[in-house]
Amino acid sequence: MGYDLERFVGYVNEGLLCCVCRDVLQRPLQAPCEHAYCSACISSWLVHHHSCPEDRLPLDVGSLKPLYRYMRNDLNRLQLRCMNAGQGCEVVCSLENMHTHEDECEFAFISCSNTGCPVQVERRGLEAHLSECNFRSRECPNGCGHTLLSIDQSQHNCVAELRTEVEMLRAEMLCKVEEVRREMESRLDSQRRHMVQKESQLKNDMEELKGQLSRVMCDMRALLGAERLRRQEMAEAELEKRELMELLRDLQPTRSQHPVEQQASMDQKTCGWELHTEPTRHQQRETSFQASSLSLHSAQATISGPPPSPQLGAGTRKGGTRSLTLDCIKRKSREVTVI
Ligand SMILES: [Zn+2]
Ligand SMILES: [Zn+2]
Ligand SMILES: [Zn+2]
Ligand SMILES: [Zn+2]
Ligand SMILES: [Zn+2]
């Protein structure tokens, strides 16, 4: 809608009037037929019509143009009264400057700046209203820290307000505590499950290690037994060796004086072979014993895997052979003595 013609001071050219509302053009637009209209007027007209409202020539929104510059200048220079003239404003100025004036016109009605206040007052009366507005707020004079609306001030009770606030905070805190507790519980649960899993895994490992340990202990006992046996055999062998050496020493002076020397010498050779082989066997036994000791050490170092089985039968067999040799020598010695 255009500006009310009544507000204008002096003559207004008819070309500056809207063809729809017949008031002075507001935000003017011009048709190709050079008729001019307020922007709002022609927009609502073209919703139901497709022609110029003045001469009925075809018209659509796309063909509307801004007003000629000289006409805009004429329009802007028109003098009119303030829209608040009814309230007492006596300002008259050009249309161009009227918006600026009306934005700060002391007679214009404006809303109270306090939140929630529905009162509309003239700009010049705002200060007076604010001083007595029911929606003005200020801090409680008793120091409880609450901001009070003047309308509520008479009913304000610091203790009750604070108690309510404390209750609310308490409820909020309880809520948070409960939330944290639930979270902690769920975390603990998951950790507990994890620990139980770990524990059973460790138990299994322990059982396995125990099994390995008992196997190793068994092997060690067997090896120790074998070692004891070998030591015993060695002691026996040493004893036999000493006996044989003594026998040999006893035989040495008689051998050359008897006619059966040949025979004795032959026997001596046989027995001598046994004697000569004796240290070799002794060495073999020692080597075998060292090998077993090495096996024992390696078994102790790596407590897993099957240890080498001790060779128990070999020593006994050798002992038997040795006893035979000893018997043979003793027999020969007796024969020699008889002769
Ligand atoms: Zn109009
Ligand atoms: Zn027209
Ligand atoms: Zn005014
Ligand atoms: Zn107010
Ligand atoms: Zn208070």
C-alpha cells in the first residue's frame, strides 16, 4: 500500500500515484505501458490478473522495471508529515528522509525493552515506564544472589528459594553420581571378566609347567641313577686293574724259569690282549659317562623335550667280560704256581 495522500504537503503529480491504491507510490515499479504501482499493490494484483490494472494491456511480474530516475527524484523530494502526527509529532520532511526520522521519532510507539513486558509506549515515555515496569529485574537486596522481577519481589523468600535451588542441585548431583556408579560398575565387570579369563589361562599354563617339571625330575632321577651305577663300575674297574697289575708283577719273575713258558706266554698274550684292551674300554666308559653328564646338563638347561635314555646294560656286560678275564688270569697263575 502507498503513502496516504493526506500526509503530503503541497501538490503531488498524478504520475506519482499508484494505479491500484491511488496513494503516493511506495517502493514503486513500472510496467512497459509506463503505468506505475506500489511493489506490494501490483504483486497482489498479478496473482489474479495478467494485465495492467489501468489499461488492461497484458502484463506479468517479469516485465516490471524500476521507476524512471527523474520520477524517483520527484517522489523523494515530496514533503510529508510524520506518521506520528496524530500523537503530536509536527515534523514535516522529504519522503527520502522520512524513514530516518520515523526510526527515531519520539512519538513512535515501541515495545518495552524488559523481557516479557507486553507494554507499548511512546519512545519519549520509555524511561518513565522502565522505572516502574513490573518486568524490570534486579539482584535480591538480601544477597541471596537471585535476580528478581519487581512484580515477584514482594513474594520473594530467600531461604525458600535457596532451599529449592539446593534440592535441585542435590537431585542433579545424585543423578550424576548414579550415572558414574553405573559406568564404573560396567567397567569393573568387564575387568573382572578379563581377570577370570587370565586366571584360568595362568592355571592352565601352571599345570602344563608342572607336568614338564615332573617329567624333567623323572629324567634327572634316571640320569642320577645311571651316573651312580657308572661310578660304581669305574670303582670296580679300578680295583680289578690294581689286582691285575699286582698279579702281573707276581707273574713277572717266574715266567722265564719254567718249561711251560711257551704255553704260559701264549696265554699271557691272550690275557695281555685283554689287559691292553682294558684301558681302551676304560676310556670308552669314561667317554660314555662324560656324554651322559653332558646330556644331563643339557636336560637341566632346557627343561623340555625327551632326555637321552641312559645306557644301563652296556656296563654290566663289560663287567661280565672283565670278570671272565680275571678268572682266566687267576687260573693261569695257579697253574704256574703248581708247576
Ligand atoms: Zn498502491
Ligand atoms: Zn498500463
Ligand atoms: Zn515524528
Ligand atoms: Zn515494561
Ligand atoms: Zn533473596
